Amino acid sequence: MTAAVATARVVRQAIACGARDHFELWTVKSWVFGWLVRVFSQVTFFALIGRMLESPAQTEFLLIGNAVVVAGSSAVFAINNTTAERAYGTLTLLVASPSPPAVVFTSRGLYVAADGVLTALLALAVVGPLFDLSYPFPRALLVIPLTALIGLAAYAFSTFLAGLILRKREANGLVVNATIVSLMALCGVNVPIQFFPAPLEWLAHCLPVTHGLIAIRATLAGGDAAAILGNAGLELAVGAAWLTIALTTFGRFIGHGRRDGSLDFAS
Amino acid sequence: MRAFTAGFRLQLRTIGAYPDAVIPFFTAPMFAIIFLLIFDHAGREDLTAYALVAPVFIALWWLALFQAGWVISIDRWNEVLELLVAAPGGFAQAVLGRIVAVTAAGVVSFVEVWLVARLLFSASVEIHHPWLFGATVVATLAAMAGTAVVLSGLFVLTRNAATFGNSASFPFYVLGGILVPVSFLPDWIQPLSRVVFLSWSADLLRGSLLPGPVDDAWLRLAMVVLLGAAGFAGGHLLLSYVLQRVRATGDVARL
């Protein structure tokens, strides 16, 4: 069996395991009446600010930004997977197995990113019309792959963060919440990134969501194809960069934990 | 009173020991930055008070939902609930002491949000009605503690407590009008908002920060107190039911 086939098998099983976890956590009823209602309310909360400002343009900006960022912020929840493995006592077994832990973890939480993408698209589709947004068809369909791209880029970023806090389980909740609210603040979700001071604008360029969101706004506003493709390419590049960093550093973080025995026992 | 004090002190130590407990103290200033950026970008500095009130409610609600609401459930998981129920000290007083400690810690977010506005946005934040502001803060903290008592009972009795906890943030922020007043919501939903104490508190706090008279201030303050008291009463009934049931079955941790 070639290494590629073996890796593909690990990926498939890790995805299946993650998906099963997801369906243990959520039933269809709790997902619809719990999670979806929460996300729709979140998008409504920000869209209402535009209505209070009596600005349809602001309403549209805030609604689209806060719906799309759900794809990114949901992917950040994947950080929880790593600490969950520790809580279940299975992390050391995974680390001891011959499969690279980075491949397992990268695949295991993909369902979280998929869930986020679906939720973000549903928020756009349901909450948008409530605030008189109309989407230009068929070009609006391009929003689907762009949102998926954002979800994957954010997922790569969150995989890096998961490695970073692997031995600091107590910081998990803080890192997840801080990352989500930072993405909301910095990635052009609520105000254009040009409104920030230059250092923050540069930081925004290095984060997931920023360029994908610009591409989505351009798509829905009837922008030219070059701008859309350019920003989609940048989102892809940011995601690929974070994935590379995640894969490079994850083994190192695990190695530290193996050396000092802290994978299971540090807080 | 000793049980209350012991619960209060225990919870303060817990807050210091677990980073999760300080999450709202990071997110509240970040939400303040987001809201201030939106209003700054829109050229609406007149809405600064709105941007400062909302993050405080987000922090308080988070504390009620994820810290105070879970005190009994966490005791069950740590297998100390049996000891607490069997102890001669008052169970309800100890739980209340812990919940009040969490709620009182929320005051920190007021200071943080004020500092963000002052230092990052050079916004002048003046309390135009200090007595009303003080009274509303106290009534809001009490009502939040009352809500947390209800949640702590519900979380013990409900199988899907975690799901509810994760989902009950933004729906209540919208219904409570913590940033955008309830008057901007559709007419059919506004009566529902009026039974959420957040809507009365948020209106009053915004009003106390703005110049100009605040209409029906004491009546609205009474509504916050009334809804908070209803929370305490409901919570007390729920906790009594929980205690009665665990004592009858003798199966505290597996309720």
C-alpha cells in the first residue's frame, strides 16, 4: 500500500469519526432550533445596527459580513477537537499510532468547517431577504465556493492554533472566543479594513476571511471578475500558508509534549 | 449568611483559577471596539453610549449563562453535590453566594469598556444621570443573578443544557435590545421583548448616559426589579424541586 493510499484512508476515517461526533452532539432538532436560531439572531443583531443607522448600504455590509464570518468562526471551533481528545484520553493513543497526528487532526475537524459553511450560506439565504437584500442570480451562486474557501482557510488557521495550545488545555475556551471575536473585529466584517490604522490593515491581510469576504461582496455587488478572482486567490494563498504552518508546527508541538510527558498531564 | 459568604469566596477563587472564567473580560472590550468602529465609520458619535452599554450586557449574560448557570451541574460532575446537600449549611445560600460572586465580577467589564472608549477612541463618556445609572446597575446585577438561579436549576433538569447554553446568547441580545432598541424590532415581537429584563435595563442604562430627561425612569426600574424577582422566585422553586427529588431518590449525582 502506498503512503498516499494509507494517508487517504486515515483522512477518510478521521472525517467519518468527526462526523459521528457531530451527530452525537447535535440532533436535527437542536441544530435547527438551537444553533441555526442562534446564528440567524447573530446576523440579525448586526443587520439591525444598519437599520438603526437608517442606511441600507450599512445594513447590507453588516449583514453580509456577519453571515459570512460564521463560516470562519465555526471553523475555529475545531480547536475544541484537540482538547477533547485529551479529555477522552485518546490523544496519547493517536500520538503513539504510526499515522501523522497533523493529518488526523486536520481531517477530524473538517465537519466543523462544513457545518460553518452551510450555516453561513443559510444565514445569507434566510436573513438577507428579511432585510430586503436581493441576490443577483446566477452569479450569486459563486458565493457558495467562496464561502467554502473561507471556511477552509479559517480551518487551516484554527488547526495551527490547536497545535499551539495542545499543551495548554486550560486556555482552550479563551483562545476560541478571543480568535472568533478578533476575526469579527479585524477581517472587514463590520467596517472596511481600509478604515484601520496601517498595521492593523496589514494584519487583516494575513488572516483568513478578509480576502474571501471582499470577493463575496464584489460578487454580490456585480464587481469585475478580475477583482473577485484576485481576492479568491489571496484567500486561497492565506489558507495554504496557514495550512503549511500548521502542518510544519503541529509535529513539533506534539514532540514537545512527548518529551516532557505533558500531553496528558499538563493541566 | 456564612454559607452565602463561603459560596461567594469559593467562586471568586474559581474565577481566578480558570481562564475560561475571564473570557467575557476579553470579549467585552473587543465587542466595544467593534461597535465603536461601526458608529465611528458611520459618523454617528452620538451613539457612543449605545456602543458601550451593549458589551457590558454581553459580558454579564455570558457570565450568567456559562459560569453562574453551571455551578450546580459542575458540582454534580465533580461529585461534590452530595456533600453540599448533606452539609448543615444552607444549600440555596451557598449557591446564591456563588452566583452573586460571578455576577458581581461582571462590574469589571464596565471599567474595561469605559477605558476602551476613552483610550482608543478618545470618546468622552459622561454619566448624565448618576443616580439612575447606579440604581440601574444594581438592579441589573440583581436581575442577572435571578436569571442565573433559574438557569442553574434548568441546567440540572435539562438534558440539552449545553446546547441551550450555546444557543441562548444572540437571540436574547436581539430580544433584549441591548444595542439596537426594541422599537426597531417588528411590532409582533416587541411584547416578547418586554418580558426580558434586558430590554428595560438596556434602555435605562443608555438613558442615564445621555443628556435629556429619562421618561418613566422609576417605573422602568421597577420592571427590572420585578422581572429579576420573578427570576429569583422561579429559580427558588426549581432548586427546591431539584433538592426534593434528589433527597427522595437518594441519587444526587445521577439526577
